[in-house]
Amino acid sequence: RRHPGGGRMSRTERDSAELVELGRSVVERARGAGADVAEASAHSGSHLSVKVRMRDPELVEEAGSRALGLRVMVGQRVASTYTSDLSEAGRTLLIEDAIELAKLSEPDEFAGPPDPSELSAPSDWTDLDTFDDAIGAIRAEEALERALVGEQAAFDWDPRITNSEGASFTRARGASELVTSGGFAGGDTGTYASIVVTPVADDEGGKKRRGYHWAASRHYETLEASRAVGEEAARRTVAQLGARKLKTQELPVVFDKDAARSILGLFAGCVLGGSIWRKSSYLVDRVGSKVASDLVTIVDDPFLLRGPGSRAFDGEGLLSRRNLVVQGGELRTFLLDTYSARKLGLRSTASASRSPSGGISASTSNLRLEPGPMSREALIAGTPHGLYVTGMMGFGFNSVTGDFSRGASGFLIENGELGHPVSEVTISLNLDQLLQRIDAVADDVDHRTSIASPTFRVSSMTLAGA
């Protein structure tokens, strides 16, 4: 990520060099203005978003941005500020505001930067291949063509696709640099491209069935073809035609990998340090205890090549590490930044994430439920009767108690095969019990997003329907 010298610098290398100099200047000035600790995070990026609907362009939006976040400490008092005005006057105001806010804040005995001995250096970092020049070079015309091809593929796939909520294509590139008065200076670059197609089909009784499919990648060459995305979106939409309710019952529930990812996301929020010290998680004091079935192993892996959440170091400059969160159903660790670790009397797991404004909290990197030995098809075939969930609606989750209840749609499983589509039902079970009742895990995990799970089956849940 650093220019080796002797040649012409690329645009990304120039951006990084400018950002690190900006960060160093602001840190020095903040220290001179009275900050005991100063940490500057500088960002530069660009994005392009296009949308088409019913074969016509509807939106083309392209923008670039540069921004600066500053976190300062005056004694044990902390404040964060943010600006997109990088002029001399803008930087001066940023520093003055940060110092003033810190002096007005309440002291916090747990506040403070990491110990300098914990900070990483460039020689420690791994190249995670998160940047692709080809994505930054995508023009609006090409993006529109990708979206149009995707939507048209959905229309061509089945005549019952009569409408569309559109197709979108987005690409983004960015660079960021972190400079701290503790001696850390490091940067990161990344790119990302995605396409989503959302067809609509007419169903009985005037109902509209909407489905979608999407693809995303950090590298353009591995982004799924637009036509394939559109065809899969159409298949998923048409498969919902004729959906009906089921009677209220207890039954096994199979979560497809997208729905399973949503479940894992709920769990992720409950293992973050902030949730633990605030006691807003049902997992408080549960390290070393059983929180899932023996089949469940959950890993937070920042070293995944081209991963959406990959990072060589965390938001405080600590060297990233692979954290085994759950092993064979046993909770092994929470995910902690320096502050939450101090609050809990523990050590940071290098899980800090820094917001654009400079604030810090614990976060996941690439969190995944490890795949099992069987295919998705084999898992379904081994389910005599159940519900296959492909979509969930609503926000029925209480992180303090673990109580979970969501609207769901999908398919009835009969004799090991997918039967008629199902909609307008509610599934519920405490998340602690849900994870402990997982009795089969498939092998179909993918990493389109930073939280990923394969298809899995829960042995029994309550379904509320007709």
C-alpha cells in the first residue's frame, strides 16, 4: 500500500500520501493546542450509483468526498469531531471544537489510547487484496448497461415478470489514513462493486410478488454477470407465486444462507464489547458456557483475502487477529476494543472500528459461521417436514433477553423436497435456544457481505400462521 519509490505514483498512492500528511499536521496542531492525546483519521473516496426501472435510466449519481475525523483527550476527557472542510479555516475550527468539547465533557477513568507497545507497524501488515483499479475505472455508461442487462434478463426469464422495482449498480473506491500521537500511522484502500435486480410478478387476487437477487465483490473480475443476477432474481420472484399461510405449529426450520446471515448478525451485536459492559446483551457473563449446538463454530477473520470486512489493523492501530468467538457451541470470547476491554477488565481483541467522526467502538470484521459437511440440497432432503425460510421481515429481537420473533416467507418442506411457497407467517424462539437447537449445517457459505453463514436447520420453532 506504500509507493516503493523510483516511479510515478498512482492516484491511490497520491491520495494516501496526502491524507497521511494531513493527519500528521492535524495531530501535531491538536497537541500544540492542549490535547494530551490526538488521533486523526483522514478519508478520500468516490462512488457511482445508477438505477434503471422498466428499461429506462432513473438515476445516475456520482460524487467524490474528502473528510477528516479527530478524536482528542484532555486528561481523561474525550471528544470527537468531524469535518469535510479541509481548508485552513476548516482544520483550525475542527481542532478548536474538539479541544473545547473535551474540556466540557465528564472525565472517564477508562478513557485512553492503547499502550504504544500494542501498536502495529507496516512490517506486520498483510496485503489483503482489497483494491482493484478496474472498479474505480467504471464509467456511468458501463454501469447503466450492467443494470439494464440485469433487469432485461429478469423480464426475459419468465413472462409472468410484468413489472420491476428496478436494477441498480454501484461502485465505490476509497482510501483512509490513521495517524495518532501514540506513534501509529497507517492506511488502507478498498474498492467495492454491487448489482441488485428486483423484479415483480402478478399473483392471484391482484397481489404483487417481489423478489430480488444481488451480487457484490471487491474485484470487478469476480463480480457475478448481470444476466445471471437478473435470471436468479426472476426465478426467486416467480417461485413465490401462489404463496399461502400455514397452520400454527411447531416444526423444524431451515434458514437459507441469507436468512441465516440475518440470525448471525443478531448474535454478532450481542458479543460486541459495548453491548456487554452496558449489559444490553443476553450473553453477559456467558464466556465459557454453551451458547449454541456442538455444530456451531463462529470465527471473526480479518485476514480473508478480498473480504468485505478485511483489515490489516483495527481502528486503533492494533494488529488484526483472528478471533474464535464460538467453538463447538462454547462462547470463547467477546469482541473488544481498548475501552470496552478496560471496562470489563480484559484485553482488546483488536476489534476496534473507527467511525468517520473519530469515535471508536468494537465491531466485527469478517464474521462467519463455519460451514458443515453437507450440501444445502442434502440438508433439505434430510428434512421430512419443515419450513425453508428465504426471507424475514420486521425487527422482533430483544438483545437483553434474546427473545426473537420475525415475520417469515419461504417454502414448505415435504418429504425432503421444497413444496408450495409460504408467506404471512411468524416464527419465534429465544435466540439462545435457536442456536442450541441447530442440528444441521450446510457448506454453502459465501462472502458477499462481512457477516456470512451457510444454510442451517433448527430442530424446532414455533410458527404462528392461520
